[in-house]
Amino acid sequence: MKNTGLDIFSLTSEDYYTIFENMQEGITVYRIVYDRNGNVVDLIIKYANPASSTSRVFINKNFRGKSITKLYGSNAVSSLIMEVNEIVSTGKIKKYETYSPTIDSYFSFSAFSPAKNLYVTLTTDITEQKKAEQYLRNAHDELEIKVQERTSELLATLQEKELLLREIHHRVKNNLQIISSLLNLQIPYIKDEQSIEFFKESQNRVKSISMVHEKLYQSKNLDKIDFGSYISNIVTNLFQTYDVNQNIIEYNLSLDNVELNIETSIPCGLIITELITNSIKHAFPAAESHGSSSGKIEVKLYPENEKFTLVIKDNGIGIPKDLNFKNTKSLGLQLVNLLINQVDGFIKLNREKGTEFRIEFEELKYRERI
């Protein structure tokens, strides 16, 4: 039979000695000393290879045949003796790492008991590996600190931008309110009723835009507003502007929790302003003249299939059947149709039991401003 490898059973003691002497790992062999009760009480160093010394373990060739309790003291080796007892009793190999502060070195140990009276430790100096790991940890910690510092800088910049944007919305709102106030100041000097109505309608349009900017600078999210709350404010303002007696004409709002951005909110707000104004002014002539409490205006808002549905309905006299609301000289309805196109929406008119406008639209998507 051809010999294909090393026959370990043919090795002599000298061969083993040569192998151990040239190992890169430190190997130390101890003879176990037991007391009368069979407990390990001491270890006698039988052999330690050169790597045990080069790895700077506290063992070298001069210690052979000596007791570790005499070399280091019983207190210093008490934990080691307990460990040997555990290894001898379980028969398991124990692996662990340790650090020697006196020589600033790290070691990896494997300890086992191959025979009743023998205890063996394999030692590897892992100082360089540990230093490399520590270097990587330090580099990681430094990187985290830099990331945190940069994040803080970016957050500070973002907060400055948010503050600036809030200030812009606040100033735009104030400027729009000034325009609304100027229109209001002009009204007493106008004698023509048609011109007065024109000024009031213009004033309401300005207010509807102003409310969006007011909602935005008051909102936690500068990108969107609570659109249901915005609708409620619009309707309330229109009823106050036209001094509507709510015992005669009442309104009912059914608004789901919807948030929309400024690009969508402004045209939709103007659409609502025009249609509610139209209902207040034209839908209930009999109710106004007779003082009856039959007028109702309803506004509904809800999401549906990734779109939004807005319903504005009244139970008034209705729009004349021969009137094409998509092609009319009415400035308000012309504005509604233009704004519907602006929000890529669809509007449908139902003339049964009053007037109902059903509008479907999507939120317009624009690049983030912050």
C-alpha cells in the first residue's frame, strides 16, 4: 500500500517535540495535582514550547517542573484551579480570551484535559487582531460622531428653511388680507349693486387663498393642510360675508380626514368658494323672501380609489335646464371650469332636487420644496 501522507502513529517522541517546538501557537502541558478528595489543587509545568515565551505568556522553559501556586501564589491562581476542576469534571474543551494589562496583550486560550493527570493549554497572541478591531471600532465611532454632527447641521439648516417658509406663508397671508381689506374699504363708495357684488366675490376669492397660507404656517407639516378644516373655514366665512340667516339657510358638512398640498388646495378652495357663493346668492330666492327654513347646502369630501370626491349640493331652485354650465358667461362658473382643468379633475352636474356638483380630482404632485 502506497503511503499517501504522514503516519502519526509512526512518529517518535522526538518528532512530536520538533512539531511542538516549531508551532506558532503556545502550548503548555501541566501535570495535575489532586488532594485526597479528588479536587485539583495545583498544576506542575511539564512542558512549554518557545511560542509560549514569544507570546509573552508568564511561562517559559525555565519554569518546567515547577508548581504554579509557588510561582504565582495561591490567590493569583485560585480562579485557574477552579477552571481546571470544571474542565476535568466535564471533559469539555474551554475556549476564552483574556487581556494582560501588565504587558498590554490579548490572548486566545483553549484548555482541555486529555488524560486524568494532564492539563493542556493552547495560547495564541491575538493582540494585533484586537488592536485592528479596536481601530475599526474607533473609526466607526468617529464616523458616527461625524454623521451625527452633519445630521445636526442639516437639521439646523432644515429648521431655518422651515422657519423661513413659515414666515413667507405668514407674510403672503398678511398681504392677501391687506388686499381683502382694501377691497372692503372700497365697497361703501360704490353705488352700483353689481359692482358691489363683484368686489365681494373678489374679496372672498382672496380670502380663500389667504386661508391656505394661514393653514400652512400654523401646520406642523409645511407641505400639506387639513383640507376638511379649510373647507369648514371657507363655508363659515361665506355665510358671514353674505350675512346668511342660518334659520333660513343652513349648511351641513361631511368631511373625511384629508390632507392636500398647496398646489391642490388653492384651486379646490376657489372652486368651493365659487359654488357655495352661487348657492347662497341664487338657490333660495323664495326662502329669503318668505323667511322659511327650508334651505340646505351640503358639502361632502372623501377619498375614493386613490382619488378624492368633493360634492357640493343644495336643495334650491336649481340651475336652468337650458344653461350649459361648461359654456356660460358667468365669471364664477368659468373660473370653476378653468380650475377643474388645473387640478386635472372631472365635474358632473346633477339637476335633480336642486343642484349637485360632483367633482373628482387627484392631488397634484410637485417636487418637494424643502
